[in-house]
Amino acid sequence: MSEHCWLQAMSDLSSQSEAGKYGIQSDKDLTTFNTLGFAAEAAFFAEVESVDSCRQLLAYARRQGWLVYVLGGGSNLVLQGRLPGLTLRMVNRTLEYKELGGHRVQVRVGAGMLWHDLVMATAEAELAGLENLALIPGCAGAAPVQNIGAYGVELADTLVSVEAVRVADNTPVIFSAAQCCLSYRDSIFKRPEYGVGGDQQVVITHLTLELTRNGPLTLEYGELKSLYRQEVTPLRVAEAVSDIRRSKLPDPTQLGNAGSFFKNPVVSQSIADRLRCHHPDMPCYPAEPGYSKLAAGWLIDRCGFRGMRTGPVGVYPNQALVLVHYGGGNAGMLLDLAEQICRKVQDVFGICLEREPVVFKGDTL
Ligand code: FAD
Ligand code: NAP
């Protein structure tokens, strides 16, 4: 063996043992790590249990010159191909309560905890605030990324702060709720500089929320209104929301999907009024002053896509906002269908739909 080959072999060995120290696996199959169920792979993959190990792993990734992809439950992601660099997943599932006096209770949760487990744990503790967000798939760490929301409630209503580690220099950072810039299914964490390879990219490690004992419940959304007539508790609302969702939405373990594929468009009142003249039955909800929110599912349905199937991908028959993967397809096919839907909605209604899930595009498998 030449001296150069010998040195290379020694360096490979030491890098392998260092990678082993951080629990890094290579060529990891990610097919079961995304709820659309597309075949995908990570060049390197690691699960992380603590802030310290997150910081060490990020320092190692930086020494290797790797890009870093952060994965939660993969329920708001379109994964395509082989992701280069490191794919990292927080699996810290801690839950701490702090009484603040009065009816206020602060809850600090690890990013790796399943969101629905957090909702049920707090509802069982008779704390109000998260019950309408029951059965949203994924992990707590992803919740601020798109300011998750359902049935008239969003994370912004209870979020106090987000703890994270910055990828560029593996230092811990804390964002107040205001600094997260949460808005309708959006936050600072969706901006390009916070995305893969961005200089502000972070790994979220904990959230702190403020909930209330005997706090007010939000029951204005159609199917929840009937609960007004009953004796309601946060737990009862969480169970009712879970029942409604089970009856309406496809279970990702049975049929691949990433929930709503498009955001509901928020348009100026004048655009909404003009559309209403031509389509008097079009649903329209109040948004900020001067604006209205339209139901993207209704627009897509009216364009004839509901229940449509093109080979392995299609539009869910019970809710046109959900694109589904029947098996054997790939991300490219789904993104083509999404593009086709956007073009048609633009032609018919003059409305530009915005995609909700994040796309991680890797190298060809
Ligand atoms: P992933 O899909 O793994 O990641 C999403 C994004 O967050 C990626 O950019 C990822 O890099 C980033 N991310 C994840 N974890 C971290 C972390 N620790 N640090 C930094 N970045 C991170 N959403 C709603 O808002 N309301 C709903 O009612 C709703 N219903 C749904 C129903 C179904 C059936 C499905 C499949 C999805 C639904 N969603 C809904 C979308 C999705 O569940 C949420 O957006 C969820 O918060 C995504 O969590 P996740 O852990 O799966 O994130
Ligand atoms: P739905 O009740 O059929 O309503 C269709 C749309 O109309 C919803 O998207 C909702 O907007 C809006 N809407 C209904 N009633 C409203 C009201 N009283 N005030 C304001 N807006 C109203 O919707 P669904 O598909 O069964 O979903 C129910 C809830 O779960 C919704 O809040 C939805 O956002 C949430 N959800 C989200 C995802 C996701 O992936 N993001 C997936 C499934 C369900 P909003 O979306 O703004 O609430």
C-alpha cells in the first residue's frame, strides 16, 4: 500500500469511528420517514436526544462540510431523491410544567415529542389552549415552522418562545414568539435564510407554551359548534376534533399524504367581492381588515380535480385540498399534479395557490 493510500485509509477509519460516536448511519432509507411514502434516502442520518449532542453533531457536520436537513415526522414534507449531507431528527420527548399563578401554566416540551401526545397530555391535565390542534401529525419541533393551525386555533395563540441551535456555529439561540414572526401557516423559519444551507438555519430543540386552567375554549368552527350545548372540557374538545379528523382526512399510514397541499388564499376584499358576483356559493371567511380568506379546497373542487387520479398520485375524493400517493409514485409526479392544479385555478379564478409543504430535493436515486 502506498503512503498516500495508507493515510487515506487511516483518515477514513478515524472519520468512521467519529461518525459512530455520534450515531451517524449512512445510506438511510427515508421511505417510512415521510407520510407521502415516497422513496428517498439520506447520505447520513442521526437521531438526537439532547441539546449537547445536537451541538456536537452540528460541529461535526460543519467539519465535514455537510448540508443539514432537519426532519420531524415528515408530515409536511415532499422528499425527493437522495439527500446529500446530514439528515437530523430530534427525538427528545421531555415535558415540564411550571405554575405561573392564577390559572396560567407554562409548558416546556422537547422538539421530538409527538404533537398529538402533547395535546392529549395537556388536555388530560385540564389545561386549555391546544385541544383544537389534536391529531395533527408530526413532532412539536415542527409546530412553529408553519404556525400549525386548525379549527380556529393556531400555535401563535399559546407560543411563548422557541429554543434552538444555530447550524452555522452550533450556538444555542432563543426566539421570543414575536421574533418567530408567526402568521397564517408561516413563520421566520420558512424564510430562505433559515432553510437548508441558509446562514440562519436552526434546529429547534424545545418550545415553551402558556396554557390556562379552565381557560376559554374555541368552538366557532362548524362541526364544533354543537359542543356549545354540552359540558365541555379541553379533553372533550380534543376527542371531538380527533373524531372529526378521523372521519374526514386520510390516515397517512393507509394512504400517503401531507395534509393540505395548498394554503387557503387570503385576497383583498375587492377581489373576493368580484369573485362572489360570479360564484355566489363560494365560501369566504373574514381575514385581517380589508381581506378575505377563500377555501383553496373549494376552488380546486370547482376546477374538477376532486377525486381525480393520474397513475399513482391524485386528489383525495373527500377533500380536494389533500393530494395523495397511492403507491409506486414519486415526488416529481405529485409536484407535476400540483402544478397542473395551480395553473387551472389561476386560469379559472385568477388566484395563485401557494404550496404548504416544504420540498427537500436531493440527488437522483
Ligand atoms: P416535517 O414534515 O418533518 O418538517 C416540516 C418542516 O419543519 C421542514 O422544513 C423541517 O425541516 C422543519 N422541522 C421539523 N422539525 C424541526 C426542528 N426540530 N427544527 C427545525 N426545523 C424543523 N398542519 C396544520 O397546520 N394543521 C393541520 O390541521 C394539519 N393537518 C394535517 C393532517 C394530515 C393528515 C397531515 C399528513 C398533515 C397535516 N398538517 C397539518 C401538516 C403537518 O402535520 C404539520 O405541518 C406538522 O407540524 C409537521 O410536523 P413534522 O414533524 O411532520 O414536520
Ligand atoms: P373545512 O372545515 O372543510 O373548511 C374548509 C376551509 O374553510 C378550512 O380550510 C378553513 O380554513 C375554512 N373555514 C371553515 N370554517 C371556518 C370558519 N368558521 N372560520 C374561518 N375559516 C373557516 O376544513 P377541513 O379540511 O375539514 O379542516 C378542518 C381544520 O383542520 C381547518 O382549520 C384546517 O386548516 C385544518 N387542517 C389543516 C391541514 C393542513 O395540512 N394544514 C390538514 C387538514 C386539516 P383554515 O384552514 O384557515 O382553518
